[in-house]
Amino acid sequence: MTRSTRRILLGLAFAATTASVVAPLLGQQGGTMTEEQRDVRWEREKELQSLAVVERKVMMPMRDGVRLATDIYRPKNAAGKVPIVFVKTPYNFNYWDVRNGVPSDMNAALTAIKRGYAYVVQNERGHFFSEGNYDILGPPATDGYDAMEWMSKQNWSNGKIGATGCSSTAEYQPAVAAQGHPAFAAMNVQGFGAGVGRVGPYYEQGNWYRGGAVQMLFITWIYGQQNQVRPMFPKDTSQADLVQAARLFDLAPQNPPVDWGKALEHLPVQDILENVNGPRGIFADEMPVATGGRMIQRTPNDPAWYKGGLWHDNMKLEIPGLWQMSWYDVSAGPNIEMFNHVQRTAPKAIADQQWMIIAPVAHCAYTRATENTVVGERSMGDARLDYAEIMYGFFDKVLKGESNTRVDALPKVTYFTMGSNKWQSADRWPPAGAQPMTFYLTSGGKANTLNGDGTLTPAPPVTDVPDSFTYDPMNPVRSLGGNVCCTGNAITAGAFDQRKTQSREDVLVYTTEPFKDGIELSGPIVPTLYVSSDAKDTDFTVKILDVYPDGRAYNLDESIQRMRYREGYGKAPVWMEKGKVYKVALQPLNTSNYFAPGHRLRIEVSSSNFPRFDRNLNTGGNNYDEAKGVVAENAVHHSKQYPSSITISVVKPKAQGTAASRQPR
């Protein structure tokens, strides 16, 4: 038994006898937990200590000498060597809750131990106790590989590692898997869009862009992450002293709160973090990291994107995968395309070990689904699923070689259809039998606002009577709900009634007649627009909605296209000429939604969706370093010559009994 372990056990014994004395003092120190919650934390920690060999603040060396702080939990008295569940994260996993004076929630580690796994959790470089400079998805391809090498060589490891996590705790996994380390045997990626650089029609460089426009979510997220100047311990600090120090300092930055609804309005965009007195770092500054920093200044095909930890579709990915996505996350489209890419390109034995789940929730909110799951303002009904059983069944199958009834019966694709509010199954995506259905934009030239004359029809109009609107970047269309994450108080993800947005003159609205028979839209949605502008460069946005008989219009998905990139993201920008009409196909949108009889399909077209996306200032300049824009007169054309359209994927009703049954929990 190590000295640090003895200290911890003595501390636990002492705390168990003095909790009634300590608790009132903790309350005076700013703790927010109840006594009952504290008791649960202590009991979990005591149980973990009784079942696991605990090694905390192990400083795992990387190839360049940087050491990453790692906590290791492995089953006591295991019959043999064990597989590893690995979690690599930029977030705080300190074993001690310094603000409440109790152990942190050890449930994840405890669950892994009880299932016969070692549990290893590690901070990315540049975060908390880990050394080095932070770069978002900068060095994890090498750091992840080195961690696999170190773990697989431990005398208690069976040489098989499965990674799990959501968001930034998942996004490093694909690029590391592409390195081909033999110990990396299974990945469970959840809400992992920021790890995908380029795949199929999606050229987002980790959700930094959509259609060439900057997704502003990273500005708010990086505010709390790019802590290049931070307290660190000397390299010769012992492990025992680091364990003790973790009871006093978790090194979590305490950033002042920011009203992001206002802060994101600041121009130029590159100065937003400086304007809120945020830390210097990779967002706008040159930094001593692999990619060089200055993210806001990069174009979609900047070489810096290929120096970090993003996965691109020219990289092999041949590893069993459990993929979790959600309809109101920022990244459903590229995540689905990546799953399809692996199914198409991996060897059959690997392609057959891919499972995808798409839930009707916001970013990483899978387990927060309830019997009545409300996302934004729209009820999805009972959207719960037994995610933990599925994940450990997947790991049991791949890492232990055990047959698992839950996973053996799991369809390759499990997806939730909103509107009918049910889980369904398919062998692939889009589901078998999905057929394209195209609606064409038409109007008498007055599609502006909800009360205009814009319609969606089975055939394009003969004559072009374009719909025009004024786009003023100083008065952009405001984001309302949507498929977003990480924007602070600026945007709330989910489905919201969009009629207020549709009252604006710079929003064009096109709607079908009510559906006589219900239809299921499950799969990609491709908007094709014919547009013109008097500006050198501008944006066009599209939003797709389900309109209820009472008029409520709930958003399903949305996209944007920056016109300078309409001919490709790896090409030089192309500018618009006044009076010339251009064809532009936006990146596919994605959803699964049942339009009940009497419901209608609607799209919105405009030139801004702010602050979901940065405003195009219409100048043709860099945009990120500009503070003034110009007003653009934009138009959407629709006729046989200019057949602006929306093509959806319609799935015929399944025979009774083929839909996925309610999953056990």
C-alpha cells in the first residue's frame, strides 16, 4: 500500500466519524450540497476504495516529455488481466470536490470496476494538472497514441482499450483510432462533431464552419478553455504530494460570467474575447502549439487544420464503433456521414461492428431524457434509452469477447422519429426505402414574412418572379433555438415556435399545402437555391420546419452558405456580380420527423442566423477583422430556368411490428 493510499483511507475513516461536525463548516465555505448528497459521495468513495486499486495523479509521459495527469482505478483481486475503459477530457475530473469538501462523484469509475474493467481518466495537455500548452484538437493524435501505448504495457492490462465520452471527451477518438494502435479496440463517440474535419459534403473543420460561415459556439467555449497562463506544480513534485494538493486546488479557472447574448455582437469578431477580458490563446493569437493558434483567421482549407487532431476522410478508420448523436446537436450531419463512411470503407468484419443511435435531444443530453422529454418547446414523448447497458454490452462484446444479448439484438441504426415520438430501427442511413421528394419554391414575388405568398409546390413555376429582401448585417435575423451547443445564454438549443422570426421582412417563407396523409421524413434534406445580390459576397440561410394545424412552426434543422465558397472550400474565393444569378446547393440538413395529417412542411430563407453563425459583412473582406459592413439587396429566384427547391427523404410506413420496440432501461 502506498503512502498516498494510506493517507486517503485514514482520511475516509476520519471523515466517516466527523461528517456531522464538518458539514456545517462546509456550508460556511460556500458548499452547495445537502448533507444527504455528501453522504452519497462518501459512500461511493468508500465503496470504490474497497473494490479498486486506486492510483491518482499519475503523471503519464508523452513522447515530447510533457506529462498528463491521470487517475487509474482497477479491480482488486481480478482473476487476470483486465480491459480498460479510457476517458480523455479537457474537463475537471479532480477526485476531490474542493468547493464542497467531499469526494467527487465516483459513479463512472465505480460502475466500470463492478463490470470488470479498469477505468482510466486523463486530462488533455494544458488543462488542470496536465502539463503543456493547450490546443483544441491539436496534439491528441500523438498524445492519444502514447496513452494507448503506456496503458497497454501495464502488467494488469489485457491489451484492449475502449474509449468513451461525449463532446470534447469523444472528439479526439477518431483521429487517434486512425493511428492504428493495436490496443485501441473500441470507441464510443457521443456528440463528437468537433472531431470531424472533412467528410463527404461536410467541410466543417471540427464544426468551426458550416457552409464556410463561422459557427460562433467556439468563441464562448474557448473562453473557458484557452488558459495558457495557469498555476502549475514543479516537475519534481511527488505523486503523494499531488494527491494531497488536489484536496486544496483543482486548478479550475473561475472565469467571470459573460452575457454572451451581448458579447457576441462585438465587432470585429477576432476581438470578442479580448473585449470581455478573456485570456489570450488559440482563438485569435499566435501560440506555441502544433497548429499555431489564430483559429479565427483561418480559411476552411488552411493547412493548420491538418496539423492537429481532426479526423478527415482520407484517414483509415478501422475500429468497432458505437456512435451516439442527437437531432438538436450542432453536428448530426457530419457525424452521420462519418458513420456511413466507415460502413462503406472499413473491412467487412469491422463495418459489421458499427452501431449508430440518434436521439431527439440537445448536445450530450442523452441520459437527461425523461418520460416526457421536452426539447425547447416541443414534447418528444418518452425518449429514454438504456445507454449504459448498451455501452457496456458493446465493450463486453469487443473488449472481453463475450456474447451480449442487448448488443446482439441492437439494430445497426436506432433512430428517434419526432412527431410520432418513437424509436425506430434500420440497417443503414437513410433507412431502406427512403425516396427523394422535391418541392419547388414559388411565389408572386412577395414571400417575405409568414403572411407572404411563398409556397412549396411539386413543380417549379414557369416564370421567374424573384423574392427580394434587404440584409443589413447590423440588424441580423436572430437565432431562435436550433441545432446548437455551447453558446452560453446566447441561444437555447431545441425546437421553438418560429413565427416571431417569420414576421421579419428579411425572412422568406415557403410552405406546402397541408399533408392529406402523414409522411415520415428521415434522411438528408438538400436545399438548392438560385440567388442574386448587389454585394460582392453574402450568405444565404435555410431552415426547415414542421408546421402544426394551429400554426406553430417548429424548427428541425438549419444551414447556411457563404457565397465566396460556393465553388468549393479548397478553392480561391469567388465573388458575386450584381444582376447575375448563381446556383448554390447547401450542405445537406438532416432529421427524422413525422408530419401528421394536416401538418405542413415549411422552409425559411434569409441571409443571417445570428449568433448561431457569424454575420457576413458583405464586403468581400476577411470578415473576422472588420467592424463595418454594407447592406445587401438579396434575392431568391424560382422558375423552370431557376428551379430553387428542397429535396427531402421520405420513408414509406413500415409493416406492423418492424419498428424498434420500446427499449428496456
